[in-house]
Amino acid sequence: MIENKTHQWLKWAREIQELSQTGLAFAVTKYEKERYTRLLEITAEIVEHHTQLEKEAVKKVLMEQPGYATPKIDVRAAVIKDDKILLVQERSDKRWALPGGWADVGDIPSQVAIRETKEESGFDVKPAKVIGVYDANRMGGQLELFHAFKIVFLCELLGGEATISDETQDVNFFSFDELPPLSLNRTNDKHIKEILAHLKEPQRPTYFD
């Protein structure tokens, strides 16, 4: 079993956020709504204390989360060309990752891989198999505020050309033994090793945490 990397303060913040978000979804009285809103404020205060994020900005994000609290889904695409893997350079941290992003409500997972790859890299792809389903808590790197699962698809390259986006500032294919610095909360060595293993062993079963 891989060690859960989540800091204790983030575990507490997530649990309080989950309770308050779910509580707000079912709250009836004004008192209930005020109480659960205060719990969200406490969550924002915890995050502000341990990060560089401002309380009001965190609270705004938390208040925008609708309904019963569940993990978010991050979908990534592994695209291979001439034994090289497609990576995009993130504007936010200047590091590299598999193209991908959050699934929206109503999305089919494979469609997220197609859409995000096109938007972030300019390439058209077709998902062929699921490489793995990962718990983001167990990946290393900077953790997101919300608990998340990550799905990595192995995709067939159909066409298109390298194009940057509002979120990406460079697009390129890299040899597996000459990878640039990775944006670890998006893509890490474990994902890369598992992708390479599937290329060498096409019948390899899907990895899951």
C-alpha cells in the first residue's frame, strides 16, 4: 500500500469542507445554513494559515461547490509519437505534464481526454485504454485543496499540430529518458513508468489504487 501523503491539516480541512458542503445541500432552516457556512469559513481559515492563499478567495471557491461532496476527477492523456510522449508546459508553474484537466458535470471520461488534449496541445486523439486510476493523495507533489482521483488514458494520435493555450505555453514530444521537470501534482514519475510499462506490455492490466 502506498503511503497517503496528505498533511493532517489538509485532511481536517477537507473533512470539514465535506461536512459543510453536504450540510448546505440539505439545510432547510436559516440557522442550519448559517452554521454550515461558518464551517466553510473555518475551512478557509485553516487553508489560509497553512498556505499563501487568501481566506476570501478560498471561501469563494468552496461556496461554488454544489451538492453532496465527492472527489473531483482529473483526466490525463498519454499520447505517443515515434516512441516519444506528448507533454505540455503549464503556465502556472512552468513545468510539464500530460495534457488533461478536471472533468465537468455530464462529461464522459474519454471525452475529457479528447477535449483537454485538443485545447491544451492542438492534437486530436482517440482514447484506447485506461492506464491507471490514481488517488491524488498518494502521488507526491503539491496537493490540491479538494480530494481527487486521476484517470490516465493511453491515446492514439489522429492528427493536429502543436498549439499553445491560455493554460499552456509550450507543447512537445519527449523521449522517456529525457523528460523535462514535471508538474508533480498533474503528472509524476509513477504515471510515466506505468505508461512505459503498458507500451512494452500491451496486455498489462489497468493500475488502480
